[in-house]
Amino acid sequence: MDVYYRCKRLLTIQYGKPYYTIEKFYDPYSEGDSHEIEALKSRHTQFGSYIETRHGEISIEILNEYILIMLDDEINSFRSFDEDFPP
């Protein structure tokens, strides 16, 4: 969890405050119960922050035990799958 919060802080410093954030544990888990990793593995969490930039969007999410940082910029979002991976 610490890595997620550090990455989120760095992205916020660089690109600004997220327009949407969800950081939640679902029963039977809660933050600070010392079972956070088990909650991640069993998908009893929902963590994500979404930052709008002048060229698109940056998001950071936790999926299972992985931290995903995604960039959706206006240049690449209009490219088709066929352009990137021709037959």
C-alpha cells in the first residue's frame, strides 16, 4: 500500500490533484487491520486515482497485488488497434 500512496503523491505533485479517487476496503477487511495484503489478494479492495492532464488522463490503480499506472493521451487514444498491430 505504501508504494501506491508514494506513486500517487508523486503523480499529484507532477500533474495536479486527482479529479476522482477511491480507496476502499470491503468487509471483512479494513485499513489498519494488518490484513491489507490478504484483502488485496482476495479482491476486497478498490483503489484508484485519476488525474486529468492537458493531453489526456493518468490513472493509478491497484489490481490484485499490482500497481498499474496508465496514460491515455489524446494522440494515442485515436490510433486504432490495426495501426499498432497490423496482420
